[in-house]
Amino acid sequence: MGEDKPFFSVVIPLYNKQNHVKETIETVLAQTFQDFEIVVVNDGSKDDSAKMVEAMRDERIRLINQENAGVSVARNNGIKEAKAEYIAFLDADDLWLPEFLQTIYELRQNFPDAGLYATAYKKRKANGEESGIDIQGLPSKDYIGLIPNYFESIVKGSNLVWTSATCIPKKVFVENNIWFPEDEKYGEDQYVWARVALEKRIVYNTKECAIYLSETENNTAFITDRLEMPLPTKINLMNYKNLAHNEDIKKWLSLYIDKHLLNKVIKNKKNKNGKNILKILCTNKFTFINHLKIIFILLIPNILFDYFIQKKNKSKKVKQFFKAILFFKVIE
């Protein structure tokens, strides 16, 4: 490995993860592809996280300390400090399988002009139970290549791109002024993937090469799911719509934002908060069919809505109907 310029810089933002960070870094050190550096950005941790990193004796590990400023600032500082041309992201409580970097390296060799490289991943609960993601919009189940339409894929299925299974060339951030939004606490990563998807191509391997520990402490995904109002980071993506490669991407970007808004409408309906639904309806633009869906959700009696919610967990047919009407299974 060249001392001055490794192939990958692995950027790990760190905040109060003393129970996980050592294992996380060990999965990097165990990679079959070894040409990397690890840039750990300590975001003002109050526990012993930083001490645990310092105790790991490997010259490829660099610890950078900053006052607590949030994960976006930590990631952006890590990118700026990185020596490599390719930035692989890893959260301090997630894990890589041994062939992650090798898989990303091969993607890069086959598609050198792409703006983002990613693999599939597994979700692991605290009890050890694992599950895969719902991959849609790709030509085959076992696929290596360009994602035809990133927004179509994530409207129809799971988020294909996830922070700890992603690599982006450093020049994409610098030359296109795409950075993690530092004034937002939630959804900042998905904003970056979407910005890249509008301007660049994304290459994907459906091989599961990372593990998302979904029930760790300080997990922002739980907080994001509980939020009742839409994330500004997603709504603001419409400002970049004209950067899209083609009209089909523009169409699915709009549907992607609609899906997010509809999910927040569902959340508020469950919480019987009609005022928030009206606010979402009046302050955002929707496709015509989704505008009708929100009015339907708003007007349906709460007791009937609750009945549908209960039935969809028990009946396959009701679940399919509910998805079609409310959850975007049928959107065209």
C-alpha cells in the first residue's frame, strides 16, 4: 500500500458508540482488499469511543476530533481529510463482510466513470435475526451493473443505497458541490444519494456485503420513522430536478418525494393528527392521483382506517389492497 495515497478512505463518523466501534473497525481491518486508510471523525463523544479507537494499533487508522456538530459535519470533514480518491462510508455501529471493499473495487474497475458504487446489505436485529432488502427495478435478481433508474427502484422497493454499503469518488463531492447537509439532522444521507443519482450513474451489486445493525443506541432511523412532518432534505430535491439525465428520472423523482409525503400522511393518520395532514396537503405539490389518495386518507373515518391497519397485518388480500391505495404498490 502506498503511504500517501491508498485506494480507499473509509470514513467513520463517531458519536458515543463505545459498544460497537471496535467491532466495526475490525471488520474493515479484516477486508480481503487491504489498500485503505480509516478516517474516524470523533464528533465530540462523551463516552470512551475515542479511547477505544486510539487503543487500536494500526497505522492506517487516523482519529480526528471535533466538537459535537452532527454526523453531516463529521462525514464532510472526513471526506476533506481523506487521502484516497474513493470514499467508502461506514457508520460506527455497522459491519462489513470481508469482501465489501473488493466488491466495490471490482465495480469501479468495470465502471470507472460512475458517481456512486454500492452493494446490497442485510439488516440484523438485536436478537440476531437477519433479513434482506426488497430490491426492485433491476434486470435480474443477481445483478452487477448500472441501476436503470434509482428513484424507480426505491419507490417500488427498499432503499438500495445505504450509508455503510456505499462508496463515492471524492471528486463527485468537490466538483459538484454535493455535501451532506449540515443543517439537517435526519435524511442527510439519502439526500446525497439522490443528488448523485440525478447527476451521475450508480453502479450496484446485489451481493450482500454489509450488515446494518438496526437496533443499536442512538440509531437515527428510529427517530426519522417517528417524525410526523416531511424531511426538508427530501422536499428540497425538487430544486435539482432539471439536473436529471432524462424525463423518466424526473418522473420517478416526483413519485419518490410523493412516497415520502404519503408515508408521513399515514403516520399522522395513525396518530389522529388531521391538522398535520392538511398542512402536508396544502404546502406540497403532488401528482394528481396521490393528491386524491391524501384526501381519501384525510376523509376516511379513523375507526375504519384503524380497521384497515389491523386487517392488513392479517390478510394478504387486504394488505395488497392497502399497499395499492396508500403505500405506492400501484402508482402508474
